[in-house]
Amino acid sequence: MHPDPTLDELLGRRPHVSMHAVSGLMLDDVPLRAVADALGTPVWVTGADTLRARYRELAGAFREAALAVSVHYAVKANDHLAVLRVLQAEGAGADVVSGGELRRALAAGISPGSIVFSGVGKSDDELRLAIGVEVGQINVESAEEMLRLSALSVAVGRVSRIALRVNPDIDAGSHDKISTGRRGDKFGIDHRDIPMLYAEAGRLPGLRPVGLAVHIGSQIAAAAPFRHAFARIAGLVGALREAGEHVETVDCGGGLGVCYRDEGSLSPRALAGAMRATLGDIGVRLAIEPGRWLVAPAGVLLASVLLVKRQQRAPPFIVLDAAMNDLLRPSLYGSWHGIVPLSPAAALRPVAPAHVVGPVCETGDGFARDRMLPTLAAGDRVAILDTGAYGSVMSSTYNARPLAAQALVDRGRWATIRARPPVEALWRDETVPDWLA
């Protein structure tokens, strides 16, 4: 493995994050220490202008490739209403995987017709909600779900637009826990069963099959898995049409990866090229469901050093006030995130290896091991980079720790978008049976 990137290398790859000689670490022209001073730590900070810039880069890549692609932001990556509102204003629809996400998207002003409802286990109540508001498309993931959706649609006199989600048996080459398109993964319908089920969908009342959907995983760093999956979909479209079926749309899913450490990442232009080469000439409307690529680099988690625990003949433990209940990805996936001091003076200190951990009572509560970092002391503050996706949305209140506050920065100004709840809120809705009183 290559050495960890230096501070200069981390910032050099992230033009939206910079170190000012006086103000310290900045995100979208806002000093992050100002947010930490006002809200305390841990605190999530999201850059609205970074979201806009990344959306425009993605949309621009499709325009350059002469592809008309509807963009449905994957709400699961970061579901805050402010994030949804920024992306909605840029023209994004939403890809949702629960009734709660559907309601969030609607609350953010995203029109029902711009919403795609995905997910392997939709309840009857969730399907009724989707039918009732008339979402643009429901991605059906099994024969069993298709039959349920038909009955629910007929019961209310509606016709639901559906796409069958294909499991193409393609390995995305990413982490095992975020691969979704291999045989044996729980997602989608085996590609060999699609022709039979598509024909059956056309015969079922209350359903209007309009196309196919595919999503092979997350954090994909190469074009080949996309090309293989899209080629399989193109072949299925051809076979369906030869059988007399109507196919008007292909939902290409998400999965475009980002660079957390120094791993390679695939550009939107490369993804657009894969779509152009495999699907561009088959006469379908194209859609995409990006999540991580849009929001991960736009977010940071600010934390303070509680103490530095020294060890003999081993790196010290830098104990932060942020923990695995705030940012789960390192504990869950072994994921790597850059860690940068907020103070310009701290950033200039000599570097040495350290273990960065949280205070939660779990051995797995850590963010980095043997990380080369400037020497840190109690009271210093750091930013954990690229936490805008699968960060705050996966938080919990484990160890009775309230959820962290959240802030949005935007072109030199900032606002609190979620206050830190008081600890008493953790048991506000709990009751004790009378016989225990």
C-alpha cells in the first residue's frame, strides 16, 4: 500500500476545502472553526456550493456525450431537507428506498413524477403511499412484489409505472457489503428470468411496465463493470422488443465512486461514455441514481481531541469526541477518511503515527490506525473529510450520545440546519409501566 496522502495532497485534490493562513480550514469559503465555536463538536458541515458544482459536473458530462439523462438523487446517501432542496433546485429528482425517504423528498419540494421508488422490501403501506402520490416509477425487485403491487394498484383504481430491476450477475469490484448486482445478492431479479416476468407484468392489471433498472453496487472505480452491466441490459431490451414488449426507459442506477484516500476514481465523463457506448443507440430514455458521488466530498465531520493517551513503544491514541455512533463507516467497512486539523498552526506541526479513536465503549470505535498526523493535543479540533455520504444518515444514539448538530455553509455564510438535541430528548418518548413505578 502506498503511504497515506499528506495534508497538502489531501487539500490539493479537494478544491472546495482549503487551509487559510489565518482563518484555518475552510469549506466553501467559510472558516470551519467558526461553526465549531458556535455549535460545539461533533458537528456535521455540508457545503451547498460543492453540491451544486458536483451536480453540474455530472449533468455536463451527459450533455457532452449527447445523452438525455434524468438524474434521481439517491436520498439514502444524505437525506437532510437542506441537501434535498439544493439538489432539487439544480434539477434533480429523487431515488428513494422507503416510505420515509419518499415523504422527505416530497417535503423538500421534489415532484412525485420525478421520484423513483427502489428497494428490495417495500411494505404494503409504502407501496400504497407510492401509488397514491403517483411516483414516476417503481422499481420492482421480485415476482412476489410485482403481484402485490398489481393487487394494491387495482384496489385503488390506479395504474403504476414499473421497471423491473435486473440482477445482471456482475461483480462491481467494490467492498463485499456494498456490492448489489451479483448472483446471491438480495437485490433485483435474475437476468435470465426477466423476459418471462416482463411479459407477465404486461398482463397484470394495475401495472404498466416501462423498462428495466440496474444497480450493481457502490463506490465503483472502473468503467468495465458498468459497461458489462449496461451491455447485459441492452441485450435484454433487444430480446424484449423482439418478443413484442414495449421498453421505453433504462434506469442505470448509481455507484460512481469517489477518492477517499488515493484510490482511483471514475469520472462522470467515463460513466457517460460507458452509457453512450452500450445504451446510447437503443432508443430508450436513460436515468441515473447518483448518491455518494454528489454528496460525499461536500461534507465534513468536525471533532475535538478529548485527550491523547500515550503508549510505550507504540503510537498514541488520539481520542476524539466524535465516535462510531456519529460516523459508522470506518467501523463497519474499514473505510479510510482524511483527517485534517482546523488550526493552521496545528497543521504545521511535525507528523508522527497515531491511532485516532472515539470514546464509545467498543474496540471497533476508531477512525484511523497508524495514521501520519501532525502532533495533536487535547482541545485541538479536526475535520474528518468526505463524510457527506453515509455519515449523518447512519448515526445512532448508542451509549446515550445525542445526535451531532448539523450546519450548511454556502458562499461565505452558514446556518444551523439541525440543532444538537438535549440529552433528555433520548428518553422523552419512553414510558415505564405502572407496575415498575
